[in-house]
Amino acid sequence: MFAGIGRKHWFALIVLLAMSAHYFYFRVPFFANGYGRDMADWPLLGDLLVTFPLLYYFMFRPSLKAFLLKWMVFAMAGCAVGSMIIPNGSKDLWLGIERLWPLLALVQGALELYLLIWMVRRMMALVRLDGNADEAMASAIKGRFAGSGFAPFALFEARIWYYGLFMRRGERLRYTGQQHFSYDKNDGNVSNQFALIMVMLFEMPLSHFMLHLVAVKPVYAWIVDVLSVWSVLYLVAEYRASQWRPVSLDAEALLIRYGVFAADRTVSYDMIESVARCGGDIRRQRGLLRYRQFGSMNVEIRLKAGSKLMNGFGRAQAVSRICIGLDKPDAFIDAVRVRLAALG
């Protein structure tokens, strides 16, 4: 029953059970906590700073640098969880920890900025070599986070920052594949995206002013502004990527890229059963992947029974159909059918 469980799953299960026990200790009165009158917070801190990091070290034997990074993650995430589950009247050590939140936030921000600058410099150097932005980002991320479950998230964030802020001369970018098909003009797709960005930019100063009128503390108004700007960055990245990241046909597979929000997929030709036109009113259902943004779906790709594709986290997912919106659906269908006919 447990033979197929890997070390990562065992580690996650142990941490989950331990944190559940701590939650029970702080939230349910029973004899061990003096029926809610005598709750100590030091055992939780000991688990977060010592037990979990050491358990991780002995189970995975990481390098010193990787271990210190994981230790920092345990400490910062655990302290945040502790602030939520420990009642205010039982916080002793945590009162001192919570006073350090601004410093911890500053340290985390500095680390994020360092990582961002490092990745951007490496990616830009690789892009200048051959112009393939996607390959450059994937290479930089794999080199930094190889074998880490954080790699998919890092790649997603790298694309957001690259397409949102750093991309220049999109027409010079190269992408893997022999034939490329766009989707930016499909029912005014990117025009609608641009309109949404303009609406959000227009709304930001109004919302800031309204928050001041209702006597909200200025800090909250600025927090809303920062979150709004962050959201706009994501929308700008999606808008710019939609203009340049194509759906492509390679020698052996269909390469689906659709903005930056949707996970990229690689569909081998021997998995495809048929490709045809479709309507734009297809509803969500199990085994169906839909790519449309602000356009309409016009191509349906049916896969053979039992087909599985890797999702954005590297896990196999059962897929039976893919519906996608393209600028030139008929040309795409003809090109795919030629590839399928060549397979015999």
C-alpha cells in the first residue's frame, strides 16, 4: 500500500501530521494544555526551526546552500502559520517574532530581488545568444532549481517578469517549431486584453481616492494600489506574450503555447486521433483543455483513448480533447492533418 510513496510525500505527510497536532493543541482544550489555560508556544518553534529542517536534511541530504534555503522557508512560513493558530493570550515567544515581521519582510524582499536580477541577467544573456526566450528561461530555471518542486513556479514568474517588463523587439524572438500559428487577432483577443488593462489603470486612482473618503487608513489604500499594480503586471505579461508566443508544429509534436497563464503542452502526433473545426460554446468538463482568452475556440483536437499530457507542475493528466482558438484555424487543421498523414 505504501510502496509507491516517495520520500517527498512521506516528508509532507509527517509535517502535515505534526502541524495538525499543534493546531489541535492550541485550539482544543484537553489535559495536555491545561484545558486551554496553559499553552506553551516553544514546542511549535522548536519543530519549525530544528525538527523539520533536520528531518529534511537526513531524508534528502541536500547541499548546505539548499539546506539553508529550505531552513529559511520553514522558519518564515512556520512563523506565519504560528501567528494564525496560536491564541493571542498564549503568545510568548511569538510576540517577539511578530515584532520582527518588517525585518523578515525586508529580508525576503531582498532575496526575491536578488533572485530576480540573477535570473533576468542569465536569461537576457541566453536570449541574446539565439533569440529563443522560452528556451533561455527554461535553461536558466533548470540550472538554478533542478530537481526542485519550485521550478514550475519560478518558470511561471520568470515569464511574467520577462514579458511584462523586459521583453524588447518581440518580432526578433524565436520559438521552437517549424510552423507557427498566432491567436492574438482571434475575435479581437489582444484588443480586449488591452481594454481590460486600461480599465484597471483608470480605476486605480479612483479606488485610492474612494478608500481615503471612507476613512480607511492610508496604509490600506497603498496596499490596494500595490496589489492592483501587481495585477496589471500579470495582465501586461499575458497581453504581450499573446502577441508573440505562438502555437507551433514541430517535427514530432504539437507545441501549445497560449499566453503565460495557461500551462504549455507538448502533444505528440501519435496521440492525436483527429483535428477539426468546432464551435466556441464548449463548456468545461473532465479531460478537456480549453484555450481561448478573450477570443473564441474554433479548433478541436481529439486525442486517442488513454492519452495523458504533462501539466504545468510536471504531473501526468488524462486529456481526451483540446479546444483552442486561432487566427487561421483552417490552415492549422490542414497542417496538422499533413503531419498525421505522414505518420501513416
